[in-house]
Amino acid sequence: MRNGLSRVWTVASKELLDFIRDWRTLVALVLIPLLIFPLFFIALPIFLQGEMSELDYYDLNLEIQIAEGDEVPEQLIQPFIDNNLNYTVVNLDSELANLSVSGSDASRLREGDPHVILRLQQTETNSSESWNYAILYDATSELSSEGNSRMREVIFDWEQEIIGLTLADVNLTKEEALDPIHWDGDSSKANVATSAQSAGFALSMFIPMIVAIWTATSAIQPSIDLTAGERERGTMEALLCTPANRVELLYGKWVAVGVVAGTSVLFQLAGLLFAVAFLIPSDIFGMPTLSIWSMASLLLSVLLFAVFVVAVELALAVRAHSVKEAGTVLGPIVIAFIVPAMFAQFVNLEGIEWWWFVAPIFNVCLAMREALLNVTDLSHIALWLSSSLFYAFVAVTWAARQFQREDLVESIS
């Protein structure tokens, strides 16, 4: 037994050394997982802010179509200037069924001349001033969409001004007329959940999905390389001539791929938590406060999921006769891990049935959710822990049986 474990570790060490000798593997295993979320939280907001600011500087052409006899309200003139809207005024087509019918103006908007069209028609109501309007634009044009956005802001401010004047005529304020039943005090203080609890709840809704995607994808390349890859390179026979038997070789490869996949996932989680802790303001999003049991449960569930995924992918890769075939098979298999993880995010944890913690993939995803919510249920832990170990054992046993077949381990001449 001791010699067997020693040979398994020797095989795993050899495979791991082969991996880390390539600097590209280290980049993919360590650097990318650590940086992907910090870069996402830093670079994406800066990029989006820059793109939005760039659009703000554009002068846009606005065409105002107004019914004959009406005049453009003076309240709109200065907002048009402030929002870089160069406007022209034309008469509104009186034959339009309603102001939203684009008619012949559709082709002009698609060509970008003008960027946006505002149609106005004054109406008679009890308000101090009343208008019908429509904004025509091309949603596939960034400039036209920007013009629509600016126009909506101008119209909203104009409407609020008219509402204020109408209410003033009857000696009412906006708050009295539009908010007769209102919240007393700061509504955010009514939520008794702490920021740490809220953060744990938010993270529990997407961390299991991230773990499922990253684990399933990060294990594919090493699984293929250590099975079908060695067959194509002609190095499989050399391994079979070592003192280790085939099951020990398979276990060694399994440990090596599991270490690679598990390490990659843990680094990714570290990068995510770093981004949450240091890059997002604490008043917007805090860090979950987890007990030692919850942290241990989270870590164990992640590692067990990696063990199970690696065993399945390794078994499938062993059956492939070439690297190309292995990639073709394992690519769609990733979906089999991701889809249950996605559905697990929406399982109601209140009064949850016990069998959810036995169902494959669902069990570890729900275990991660409970850990992040700082929920310690010993019966649930016993169920997902025992079932995960069982599934991992079955998957490894299946992989070992595949590795015993001569046609699946001999090199292709």
C-alpha cells in the first residue's frame, strides 16, 4: 500500500513538473486567474466611462417637427444648446396617424441625417401646458441612440417643470401631490441584514457558476495532454514500462490534473475576493463574514468538485484515440457541468429537500451557496460530502477501467 501511494505520488510529481516547466502554463494557471477579476472591475468601468464621455462631446443634428400653428416651447431652447443638439424646425405632417409612425423619415434616420427627430403637438387639457410628443431614432446607430438619450432627459426635465407650474396654480407641491404616502427616514436602514450578509448572499448567486465553468474548462487541456496527447507523442509505452501499474499511473495523472484544476480555481476565487475587498467601495459591496466551518466547507466543496470533474474528463479523454477527438468530446461535456450549476443558483434554500444535496453537481453548488451564506447544517454537509466522494470514486474507477484497455493506451503508429 505504501509503495503504491509512493508510485502514485511519483507519477503525479513528474506530470506536475512537466506542466510548470512551461511558463505559459504558469501564466494560465496563476497569473490569469489572479488578474481576471481585478482587471474586469478596473478596466471595464474605465473603458465604459471613456466611451460614454466620448459620445457626450458630439454635436448631434436634431429635427423638430411641430404641428402648424404651434411654436417650439422656450423652455426647450437652452437645454438643446446645453446638450449639443443643433436643431432645425419643420412642419409636422398632418396626415400621420400618430406621432410614433416614422413614415418617410425612417430612411433619413438610417442615413444619419438627422440623428434624431422630435415631434411635438400641443393638446388641450386641464394642465397649465400639455403636449403630445414622439422621439424617432435608429437604435443601431450610436449617435442616434445618444441623441435619443439626450432628448429623453430634456423632455423629462421639461415635464417636471410643467408639473410644478400646474401644481403651483392649486397651491400644491410635487411631494404633496405625487407622494402623499411616503417613507419616513432612511429606507436603507430598514434592512436588518448586515453588509457582510448581503455580500455573502450576492456572491452565493454566482460563485458556484464561476467555479463550475473554470473547473470544467481548466481541466480539459491537462486531461487531454496526459492521455490522448501521450498516445500521439508515443510516450505512453514508456510509462507503462515503469514499476507502477496502470491503476497507479491513472491515479497519478488524476492527482496531477486535480492539482492543476484546483489551484487554478482557487487562484481565481482569490482574484475575485481581492476585487470585491479592495476595488469596490465598502458602502456598495462588503466582504462576507464566514465562520471557520463555512470557510472549510467552501474550500472542501470546491476541491471535491474539481476532483469529480477531473475524474470524468480524464476518463473521457482516455477513450479518445487522438487529441482532436478528445477535444471534440470534452468540449460539449463542459455544458453538462455548467447547466446544473446554473440551475442550482435558483434553488430555494428555504425548506430545501434533502435530495438536492445528493444530486450530482447540484450538491456541491448548493454546498458553496450555504457556505457563503454562513449556514452550517450538519445533515446537509454529511449528504453532499458523502455523495461527492461516492461520485468521485465511481468516476475514478471508470477512468481506471478505461486505462486497462490495450486499445486505449497503446500509441498510435
